[in-house]
Amino acid sequence: MRLGVLDIGSNTVHLLVVDAKARVRPDPFLDQRSVVRLMQYVEDSGEINDAGVKALTDAIKKALMFARESGVEELVGIVTSAIREAPNGAVVMNILEEVAGTDFRVLSGEEEAALTFLAARRWHGWAAGRLMVLDIGGGSFEVACGMNEEPEFVASVPLGAGRLTRTFLPDDPPTEEQLKDLRNYVKAQMKPLAKQILDLEPADHVVATSKTFRSLARLAGQRVAVVGPEERRRMSRDDLGDWVNRLGRLPARSRLELPGITPERTYQIVAGAEVAMRAMKDFKVKKLEICPWALREGVLLERIDHFESNDAL
């Protein structure tokens, strides 16, 4: 079956298409995304404005065109924090579902964490032992820990890179006072979560997903291998620490000259780096590995797991 997942996120509308069979690794067919940066369309009230709705519908129409041209037989739609938390989120959802011609699944932060954990477990395998999986999205930060495919611990806190940038870093580059306020907020939000994490059995392997972590690892980490089209990268807390303050002093246009910093991430990377650094410090993580599979792959794997047999395809 040619299976697709359409992810309406805080930063992008992302279509991932795979050829899927039960008990077989998904074979990637298409990866298409439209940068929306939805947080720029969020009013002070938290509502998504008309321009944001139009940006979303335009991106969805484009994704649907690619899905049709790719012969997608089943499309799974998911929505994460930006729309989930908007006061007019239900209204926006109705509009998007009408445009897409399908229902969207609204994921809680905890569901995002669990599905991302499933993807990371399948990617790294049982030999990785106890996993801790970190993910920085546009609206929230998730962590999941455990030994099996279902994590024993999941948490989601409002520390997304887009959300924090909009709230704390209005200037480019940010002022020292803005950065101080951001750091104090992130520290306060992370403190109770860190206490819970440190009470758990220590992880054997810490991995991170999401474009923010991948960008930071290309900037501050090191490539350890290339497997097919995928790079494998690791990043130490010390190496990231060397870059955190430097990023905050650079304007967005100058960050684009750095390795791994793309146009859609250049405005959010400062806040993302602060969250990553605080998490690694508070969770006592000295180094982590970047996992190429994340939420979308987790959604696809969950769907594939429901196939009764190869004959069903």
C-alpha cells in the first residue's frame, strides 16, 4: 500500500509518503513540505488569523496534489500544538478537513512523544537498551523514556522554538534582556520535568529528533556515519554550549551562513538552542545521537502495525 501522512505542524505542512507492508520496513517514496511558520499568524489572543488559515489551506492543497500524483492510497492527517491550542482551533480544523477531504487526528503532546518514541525505538532497535527521546517542535518540547516500544514516561511542555521566539525574542538579533527572560522561563519550565526524569532509571542511549536538533547537530555536532541517504550525527553538551551564546548575538541573515541553519529555522534556532542546552544540562545528558525518524514515521509505523497480514495489502 502506498501510505501517506500529512502533518500540520507549527512550522511546516509536511507530506511523507511510503510504500508499506506489514512486518517490512517502510520504503520512502516522497517527502514534500511547505514552510508556513504558523506562529507568525497567531494573534495575541492565541487565535490563528485569516492569513494563517489561507497559508495552511494553500499548503494542504499543494500537498494533496503531490499525494494524488504519487498514487497515495491512504492518507493519515495529524495536527499538533499550534492548532490544538488555538481558541479557534476547532473552526480552523473544520476548514482544513473540508479542504483535505479527510479527518485530521489531533494529537496531544503526550501522544506526540509516544509516537516519536516508537519511531526512535524501531530505528535504533532493542540493542540501544533504555531510550530517552527528546524532540523540540514549533510549539512544544517532548521527552519520552523507556525500554519497550511503548514508553514508560512521556511529557510535553510549552517550550517549542517557534512559540518561544514569538513570545520572548521579538528583536533581531535579540537583546541581552530578552535572552535573559527566555532563559529564566525555560529554566523554570524545565525544572519540575528534570526532577521527574532524574528519578527514572538512567537511559542507556539518548537520542533527539526534529529539525531543530538536526540543525544544531550539523552546526555543533559531528558526523559519525552515512547510511544510505541518512547522516548519523552525535552532539555533545560541551560542543552545543560553545554555540548557544554565539547564535544569540547573530542576526537571522548571518545565521544562514552557518552549516545546517536553513531559512525556515534561522529565526527559531536561538530559542531552540536554549531549550536543547537546558534539557541536556538538567537531564544530565553529556551527548546524544540524532535519530532520522520522528513523529511522522511513528504515525506511519502505528498504522502499518494494524495491517493484519501482507495479503491485506
